[in-house]
Amino acid sequence: MSQISHIDPAAADALRSYLDHSGFSGIYKFIVGANLYTVLPSVINTSSVGQVTGFFDEVLGDDPDVTLLRCLIAGETVERERLDGRQSELADGLIEGGILQGRDGRIGPTTFQLISAFGRDLLIDRRINFGGGIHEIYIGFDSYAMVHHIQQSRLLRGGRAVDLCCGSGIAALYMSQFCDSVVGTDIGEAPLALSRFNRRLNGCDDRVEIREQRLEATLEGPERFDVLTCNPPFVAYPPGLNGTLYSKGPDIDGQGYVRQIIEALPRVLNPGGAAYLVTDLVGDAARPHFMAELDVYARKLGLQIDVYVDNRIEAEVQVEPMAGYLHGLNPEISVEDLRRRFRAFQADDLRASHYHMSTIRLVTDAPAPRLRMLRRFPVPHTPAEPKWPPILEFA
Ligand SMILES: C[S@@+](CC[C@H](N)C(=O)[O-])C[C@H]1O[C@@H](n2cnc3c(N)ncnc32)[C@H](O)[C@@H]1O
């Protein structure tokens, strides 16, 4: 069983009191707010970590209250003798809970990284940002973009919200700041354990139900919601290859879950309810192919649909990272062969020259069906790119 599935929920209480004492969420916001307009709270990674540790050295100096934060957010190893009695006791609790590890007088990270996003403090799988093997739980730019697009005024205190495929719990925990009854569902052992830990860390055991349930069953069940969110597995894999639970989407283009959810919306949402689905849609340079299907859904189901395209990349940009990732999951096939198969799949099956990373907002009971697409800037996709592009670009 993985380290993540073993995480001890009781360690959340010790971590909570340390984070409050150290002023963690303020420090974290200050660090990741460097770009001012960024909506990406998970920017501490292999390429930026030197700046973060430099910030701790230069600005926070020897403040003992933040020493453990260096391990938790930046993955540093620190000497135990730098900790005072209270911090040392806390470190022992976090080591026992599996959140940190201690060896030879030094304390360092395990599989976890601490972030703060949209008012919630979260442990995530640090391999996403620091490498060291295939991560077990996904969280990424698309997760943050989806939460960013949720309209808070739709989340009423007495209302009900659901996040299908909850992963680390980010969307469910975000919505519980505005809504007293939230359900998060998943089927993976590790995401279920981590989202329960994060729920306790944020003190919302009474408001958020984390449920082991397939999204198909939630959609067929009797419950109704005012807001539904989902970042489902949506990656299109060439047929016959192994994939991960969090990424491989049904149907040839990976959009099988997106289709199932949209078709169920008139039944699952309360009148006037809204859904936010995030997905990567293949298409040409101008638009995703899926727009034609969305047009049919809007008319057939009486929906108002806005597609917020947060990023667009050329299909070729996906080839190298996907070939490496697929090789990790299908080691019997060479990277060269996977590159070739993936390119052919993009050209022949997907007819994809571009990928459009999008949040789809769907509103039921609309006065008239509507479909719009809003495009924004492309995000730099390599750390080597020198600077962010202009804030709005429509090319
Ligand atoms: C792309 S991840 C999204 C995680 C999280 N919502 C986020 O945005 O950071 C997809 C999640 O769906 C879960 N999952 C996969 N198939 C599922 C199904 N049929 N029903 C419910 N959850 C599923 C996976 O375990 C994984 O945690």
C-alpha cells in the first residue's frame, strides 16, 4: 500500500495548529503572489525551489517558527537541532503521521508537499512538482483554473454541491467555504485517504462528505445539487496502452466522462443549477472539435454553455512528455515507438493540431440555449521561456 493511503488523519490536528502558529497561509500567498495575476498556487517546483529557499534565508532568517515550513513547502531537509522543543515535538507528530521523515538528526519530506490554494491548505503529491516517479494523485493547472471559474454566488449556505473525482479534495473544500453541504467522490484509495486528511486539516468534517463512489453511480442516484464540479480523467490514450486512474478517459478522444456528465445534468442539477467541468479538448488552431457536440447538447438539453479556453498548445508539444509518461506505464514498449504511435494517434484518430485546456460552464433551465467560447492567453509551457506573455492574446 502507498504512503499516501497510509496517512494518519490525526496528524492533521498537529499540522493545523503549527500552520496557524507559523502564519503559513499568509507567507505562502506572499510567495506565490509574485506574478500578481497568477491563478497557479502550486508554483513551487524543481525549477523555482531555489528562489523559495533563498526567500526563507534572506527574508525570514532564523525564525524557528518557519523551519518546518521549509520541509513542508520546499522539500528541504533541516537539522533537528535547529528546532526548539515545541517544533521538535511537532516534527515527531508529523513523522509518526507519515507527513515528514526523520533520519540521522535530520528531518525531510516524504511523498507530500504543502500548498495553500483558494483559502484552503492542502497536502498534495509532491512528485507532481519535484519528480521522483509517477504521482498517485493528480492536481494541476486545470484543477486551479476550474476552481477559479466557479461563481461563488451560486454556492448558497443551505444549498448542496458535489465534486465528482475529488482527488486531493481541492474543489470540494473550496466550495465548503460557501456551502454547508458538499459531497466529494472518488474511487482511488490514495485520493480518498488524502482528501479525508485535507478535510480534517481544514476543519470541515461536518460539512464535507468524502464518498467512495463511481461518478456513474452518483449521476444515476437520487440526489440533486445546485453546483456540480468535475475534473475527470480526460486524457486520450492510443488504444491498447496502460494508463493511470486519474488520467485515462473513456472514448477515443478521452471525453467519455464529460459526455456522461453533460447528459445527466438536467436530472442531477436543481433548476437553475450550474456545472463546471475541466478538460483538455483536441482541435485545430481556432477551436476544439468538441464545440460541435456542445452545440447539439445546448439545444437538446436547454443549456447555456460557456467554454473558457485557459490555454492552447500545439499537439506536437504533447508528444515528448506523453511518450515518457507512457513508457513509465508501458515499459515493454520503447520511447521511440511510443512517440511514433502517439503522433499517428493524434493525426489519424484525433485529427488534432492543438489541445485547448478548458473549463466548461453549463447552466440548466436557461431562457434560451447558448454556446460561447472565450479564449485567453497561452501559458508558457517550458520553464525556459523567459517571461509571461501579454495578459490577453487572441491569436
Ligand atoms: C484528473 S484527477 C482530478 C483530481 C481533482 N479533482 C483535481 O482537480 O485536482 C481525476 C480523479 O478521478 C478519480 N476517478 C477516476 N475514475 C473515476 C470514476 N469512475 N468515478 C469517480 N472518480 C474517478 C481518480 O481517482 C482521480 O482522483
